[in-house]
Amino acid sequence: MAETAHASLRDQLQDERERLLDQLRQMGRGPEGSLSFDEGFADSGQVTAERGEVDALASTLLETLQEIEDALRKFDAGTYGRCESCGNPIGEARLEAMPAARLCMACASKRR
């Protein structure tokens, strides 16, 4: 894959990283990763339900953020675009669709 295409993908990953961090901050994610809720709210059942939904969403966002951080580390290590399973190059189309892809199509389809 061309150097400029890799640079573009790195930019996309960095932009997505910032977007996810902003979303987590807006959700009340504290610096230690915890979420804050209004404990004084009158309906504790509603708070519990809301907390469960927000925790699930935050967990998904944190997993995605980790995948992006891993991909950015691969850029720094010079291993970006290589399948973690077989070591072959990940196809350009797959990386464009999923810049944080860890596996080539062949290895990804084996895991299904």
C-alpha cells in the first residue's frame, strides 16, 4: 500500500480516537475510567437501567478505542497492515473499510 494511503489511514485512526475520547468524556467517564451518575436522582430504578446502558456503551467504545490504539502502535512499529495471524499483508480494500483491522480476509473468515 502506498505511503500516502497509509498516512491517510493513520489520520483517520487518529481522528476516530479523538472522537471516541470526546464521546467518553461526554458520557462522564472519569480519568480513571469510571462513569459518574447522579446518585441523588429520585428514581433509583431508572438510574440503574441508565447506568447499565451507559456502561455497555462505554465498554464498546473502550474496546474500539483499544483497537485503534493498537493500530496506531503498529504504525509506530512498522507492522501496520500485516495480519496478526498469518503475517501476510491485509488487503488495501479491507484496511480502507476497517483501518484498525487485525486480520486479513482469509484469517478473519476462518474465525467465524
